[in-house]
Amino acid sequence: MQIVSTVAEVRTQVKAWKREGLTIGFVPTMGYLHEGHASLMKCARERCDKVVASIFVNPMQFGENEDLDSYPRDLDADAKLCEEIGVDLIFHPEPGEMYEDGFCSFVDMNGLTKELCGKSRPVHFRGVCTVVCKLFHIVTPDCAFFGQKDAQQLAVIRRMTKDLNMDIEIVGCPIVREADGLAKSSRNTYLNEEERRAALVLSRAVFLGQRLVGEGATSAEALITAMKAEIEKEPLARIDYVEAVSMETVEKVETIEKNVLVAMAVFIGTTRLIDNFIV
């Protein structure tokens, strides 16, 4: 497995693979990898001849007073996990390699980014779209793999890829959870012991929502009210949002039908966690 830090090195290797007729799978990450990331890389390993993973904490997608500086980093552990899975190349650039002095070109999106995380993190998706677009141009993969936990991001990337005529298949992979139900997240490391227990309220609300839909609930308002009531039982929890939206447009829906995303963001102490399920 190679670890490279420059755009030129990635392009040289990928071009060599493509001359051999090999397919490229790509998993973009911000590092501090866990089993959720591993599931994406394993899927890429099964689907493609070669696997590239990027590890880059993208400053552009963090807003003011967010956790850019404190975001967890451990390249040695990340590299060990990648090698065990069979990743062929890690792209680990410095910010200056991705954003040279005078950088002033951005990829932005209307519509899909105005609700959910886009409402409370207004600069976030501009940063996500810009860095993912750049990474796609650098790596030129055949397939790119994203987790369902970041369901709005998955919808945004799919739309960007379609709108910009990128010849890349976007593969969504299921949420990976801890044994007690908490969705895997690099930010889980921020939680102390009491907060870690409190964070289970997110998955309890998700499982409640799934059960109610399974029992025939169709009113989005009633479903969201029940899920919020479950979260509000936890004193350490503070709701950012709980919403039911269309998976295609990310606009709010009144009726729970096909292709509906029920998503939440909840602060446990000072840590913002997300979770969801798709109908």
C-alpha cells in the first residue's frame, strides 16, 4: 500500500492502473477511521480492482467555532486499518496541496442543501461539494463510496455528480452501529462516559421511528413528534433538528411514503451527532 501526499503522485499511479484496464474505487474520508469507514472500503474492494482512500480534514466544510482544530487525527492507525482491508493507495494531502494560495473557485448547490444540516451549518455543503469535486477530478474513480449515516451528503453528492455529468457511480452503504445501537462516528470520541450513555437516545429515537412506520404510521408530523418526545427524555440531549424529507429533493414531506429520509441532529453536551433511517 502506498501513502502519497501530492496530486501528481495520485494521478501518476491512477493513470498507470487505467492503462492496465483496471477499475478504481474511491472512498473519501476525513480520517480517524472506524468500522463504518471500513465497510465502505470493503465494498470498494469487492467492487473494484484498485481502491484509493483519501484522508483529509477539509477546512472548507467547517464553520466558524466548529471543531476543525480538535477533529481527531491518527494517520498511523488509519493506515493500518486501510492496509488490513486491502486499500492500494492513501491520498493524505496537506491543506495547501488542495487549496493553493489565491484559491477562489467553489462548487455550490441550491435546494438540497437548504434543510437539515445545511440549515444549521450554512457553509458546510459548499465545502463538501468543492472538496469532493476536486477529489473526483484528482482520482478519476469509476465508483465512489459514501455512508448512509451522512444521508444528506449522499443525496448532495449524487445530485452534483449528475448535474456536472461526472462519469462516476455513487454507491451508498448502510449505517454501521455499535453493539448498543449508536451509529459509528469519529466524533463519538468526544463523548465522556455519561455522554456516551446519553447518546443512545439517538438510536432509540431511530428505532422508535422505524417501529412506528412498520406499524403503519403515515403522518410525518406525528412521527416526528413521537421521536422528539423520546429524545427529550434525555437531559443531556439538545435537538438541532428532527425532520422527514424526500430523499431526492431533501424537502419536507407531510406523508411517510417511499424514499423518505427521517433524519436528526442532536447535541449531546457540546458534541453534535447525526442519525437517520430511510423509508
